[in-house]
Amino acid sequence: MAIIGTLRSKMGTWVVVFVFVAITAFILGDLFSGNSSILSWGRNSVGEIGGKEISNDEYQAAIQEQETNYRLNFGREPGEREMLGIRQQAWDLLVARYAIFPEFKKVGVTVTNDEVVDMIVGKNIDQNVKQAFTNQETGEFDRARVSAYLNELKTPPSADNPQAQSMWQEQRVRWDLFEKNLVPSRERIKYENLLLKSNYVTAAEAEREYHMATDVAEVKYVYVPYYAVSDSAAVVKDSDLSEYYNKNKERYKTEATRDIKYVAVQVTASATDSAAVKEDLARDVAEFKNASEDSVYAASRSEGENPYGKYNIGSLPAFINKEDLVKGNVIGPFLDGDIYKVVKVSDVTTDTVSSARARHILIKWTDTSDAAKAAAKEQARNILKDIKNGADFAAKAAEFGTDGTKTRGGDLGWFSTGAMVKPFENAVFAAGKTGLLSDVVETDFGYHIIDVTNTKTNTAYELAIIERQIAPSDATINEAYRKAETFANDLSGVSDFEARAKEQGLTVLEARNVSAGDRRIGTIGEARQIVQWLFRDAKKGKVSQFDLQDQNVVVVMTGEISKGYKPLEMVKEDITPAVRNEVKGKQIIEKLNGLKGSLEEIATGFGSDANVYSSSDLKLSSNAMPTVGFDPQAVGLAFSLENGKRSKAFAGENGVVLIEMQNKTIAPNIEDLSIYRNQIEQNIQGRAGFSIGEALKEQADIVDKRYKFNY
């Protein structure tokens, strides 16, 4: 028995050792197998919301849900531009699911099935349902249509009609998605109302709002701006910076960010590229002249959106001269911006739409009385008389015109039928020759003095236009890439980066506080690749090259901040001006305290930078004082004074003030403060929805790691 006991005792130890060795071997084998589940742990995570790790699979499912919504709403697949918004919507959906919706449950906010029915066919119809089932003729909500629609969704069409089945299935999906969102949207409203209804505006708060808006003070004050003390005389010590930083640390709370410097080598078409496009387009000219179907030929050769169209003289493209508008004529190739164009005049026809060109001087009446109209008409006729006697029309338009055309001599440009009010249009279109009309023309706008610069024409031109964008060739693209590659080769560190940029004549630009969710950076524009690199692989001093759409960008990371608070060293440059103002304020206050007498005598004793100002209608709600500018503390200081009393010198936002209360008028008490109570309640409600959502998100401690993937 003793032997068996000993064996049992020893066996326990050996079992523990054996299990430990086995587990160790298993772990090591997994680590070195190349498919380690341990090493890959967390690699599939796109972030964390409210303590919940969000897998890439779940994120993808949310994206697919939003894609489905997009297809149902727009009837097409989303492009890459739309996908940017869809991915963000999917992330916001997950934030709502794990950061916001759980809070509804905590306080007992629920939406019952009966409430859902009520939102669809009951007394409290959801606004989206109302909008979808409103009778267009009567403008009334049609409850019967809702019931009929829901009944149709209950029974699928016959299998013999696949098209009807497909439409039914799409409608079914649409409704399911809509119904799915009814509950959380109603829960959100309930939750917000729960918080909003807990707000109560006291009589004291309403009274304070009333006095802030109606109490008036007449004050006189000495103001000394901080620039009265030179920067060199205001020495900022490290202890001052540290004290200011610790006092205002919450201002420097931050998410994880990165700082970079970069150079961009633009990929722009060269003169050779331009010549190649022109040469290529020139080869089309002969074929274009002989083409029997101009619209078909232009559409097959052009990169433009409008290869064929009808134009009148007023809508002709600016690059076409009227004398070239002969049927069959081919104009070009010529350069319009960065596009080469060839235009063929397919036909010259007579249109039902008329066009003309004129300039005018509009004289408006001051009111609609007969006397005012008569005075305006007389003024207009006198101006017309002066022009007939040789006065310059454009000069008179600039002097007397009352609409936007006065700055361009009254010129209205070409206009077509229907563009102008009828009396004006009739007068211009009736003119048989160019020149000044004999009398003024009355419209609803006033009296017009009109000079017809081009008489009415009904000529229309059918134009076929071939457009070719001047784009960089492969050789140009490769050259830009090689230039960036040569610059980036063997670079290490920020100083090396800056030195080589200077040596090669490249401009170094900087972008600070780039966050993980950013898609655009500084002058680069769309730069998600760079953001992903910054948060996945980069470290301070590391350099990388990126081939973006129209530029090659070389980037060096210059700094990083972890989530939390920016360190003092990083914000020192930003806070130094504020700290320097504090030092200046102490010096100014010390000097003012040593002066006696009236405010004028104190200002004179201080020097030319000190001046005395006054305000006769200062209110607490204004938050600003004349010349001093925005300074709510200075305003509060003023209202704390009794009549005839003077404050101590106070360092405010922009300088030091020394205030003397001349007279303070306190508004009489009133019984009905409902207006002011309502104002406070409206302000609370106006910002409540956004504030509640942001507070819940902040509490959830959201970590966005989508940069790890190509999102």
C-alpha cells in the first residue's frame, strides 16, 4: 500500500510535467507551422467598439447590406466613389449596433410589435410610410394602399411568371430592410426623448436668460493690447509652458495621429504628348469631311459627352467663329483648355427659337405708386436723351444701372426666346436694325433703356464635335515615376529627405495630425494608400513612395502620437503665443497698477498703446466689447461692478482691460418668463441629438483599425 501511495504521489508530479511538455510542444509546433492560429489572432479585426472586437467578416457583411440598399434605391451597382460612402455607412451601422443600441436596452427602451404595427397602419404612422403612400392627387395619406401593398407581399406570384417573381422578391427585400430599421429608429427617438424630457429649465435660469438679453451697461475702459509689449520683452520659461499645459491638458486630447513631410512629382502631359494627340486627331479630319453620318462618326471618335447637337448663335461654343459656320466646313484641330477639338458644321437650318443680343440700363422705381413710376420713367427718358446726344452708353450704365449688368456696360449677351420678360423680348426681337430703341420699355422690373447690338436671328447650327483629352503618355508616366524613385532611393530620416529635396529642387510639404480614418491628405487629395502605410508599416524617419492617380508622392513620417494626450513638446509651439500673452498680461497689469488718476490719466501714463474706449449698450449676451473684441470674461467683469466702481486690471483674450462702470440699468422683473424658458429649451433640444450620439460614441472607446485592410 505504501508503494502504491508513493507511485500515486510521484505519478501526479510526472503527469503535470508531461502535460506541460506536451502543451509547450503543441504551442511551439503551432507557432512554427506557418499557419499559427495564435500568431494570426487579432489579424482579422477591423476595430473595437464598446469592448466588442469587430471582425473583418462582420464588417464585410455590413458593407454588403449597405450595397444592397444602394442597388435597391438607385437600380445600379455602386462605383468606387460610392463605395467610399457605403463603407463608412457600414462602419457607422456597427458603431450604432455596439455603442448606441445597447444603451437603449440598459434604460429599458423597447419597441413592441404593436408599436411597429402602429407605425405602419395605426395612428402614429412613420413619416417614411406616409411619404411613400401619399395620394399624389389629394396629398392625403392613403391607408388602404398600405394594406393592399402588405397583402401583395404575403403571397408570391406564380412560378410560371419569373419576371413577376423577381419583382416581388425585390419588393419583399425592400420592405424587410425598411421594417428592420423601424425599431432602432423609434428606439433612438424614445431614448433621446427620455433624456430631453429629463431636462428642466428653472425659473432662475429663465430669469438669468432674460437679464442677459435686457440688462444694459454703460462702461468706460482702458484697453492695452498684448502687442504693446514686444515678444523679446516677454520671456517664456519652460515652467510657464508646463503650467499652462497641465492647466489646459484636456484641450490636447487626441486620437492616434501621424505627421508627414512629402514631395509630389506631378504626372502632367508633355509638349510631345500634346503634339501626338493633335497629330492623331488631324488624321481624322479628312474622314470627318467625307463622313455621311456626322453624328455617328463623331460619337465613335470623340471622348466628349456631347458629340452632336443643335446650337443657336447665343449658345455656340466660345471657340467657334461665326464666319466659319458654313455647312460641311470642318474646323480644327484646335486647343480648348487641355482638350483638342475638331468641329464639323453638319447643317445650317432655320429654327423656331429666336436669338438676339442687347445691352440695357434698368431704372427701378422706389415703390409701385404712380408718382414713383412717373419719376423713374422721367429719369430713364432723360438718360436716353443724353445717350442720343452722344453720351457713352456703357458709362451711363455704370452710373445709373440698378442690376448686375451695370459692371459690364449693361451687356446682356445673347439670349433666346423665353429668356427675358415678354415686353423686353418683344421690343428687342421687333427691332429691324441694331442701335438704340427710340423710347424706354416698361417691364415688371422697371424702365429699360435698350441698345440692340445684334438683331433677331432664327439660324441654327447642327455641329458634330470630336474631342480628345491631352493625357500623359506611358513614357511621361514612367518618367515621373523614375524621378520620384530616384529621389526616394536609399533615403533614411527626415534630414536626409529634406536635404535631397533641396538638392533636386523639389518642394517639401507637410501634413500634420493625419488620423487612421482619413482619406485625403493636404494637397495630395485622395491618399488612402498613404494613410494605411502610416498606421500599418511606417515609423518615424521611414520613407516610402506611392504611385497615385496623377502624381508620384514620396513620404517620410516625421512624428506620431498615440491615443491620449499630445505631449508638451509636440504642442509647445502652439501654446507658446498664449503663454507669452500671459507673461505680457502680467507686465501690463503691473504697470497699470502703479498708475493713479482718471482712466484718461492712466492711459496717458501708460503710453500710446493704451487708449480709453466706451460702450453705452453693453449686454451680457454680447460676449464682446468694442475694440477689445470677443472677451466674455471681460463682459462678465463689467457687469459685476456697481455704478461708479472700477475693476482691477484684467488680462483677457486680446489684451488687458481696466473697466469703470458708468451706469448699469437692470431690467425690471417680469412675471412671464416663458419666452426665455422656451429659448433655453430650444437650444438644448437643437444640440441634444448630436450631443447624445457623440457622448455614447466617446464612452464606447471606439478603435478604428480599418487601415489594416484596403478600406
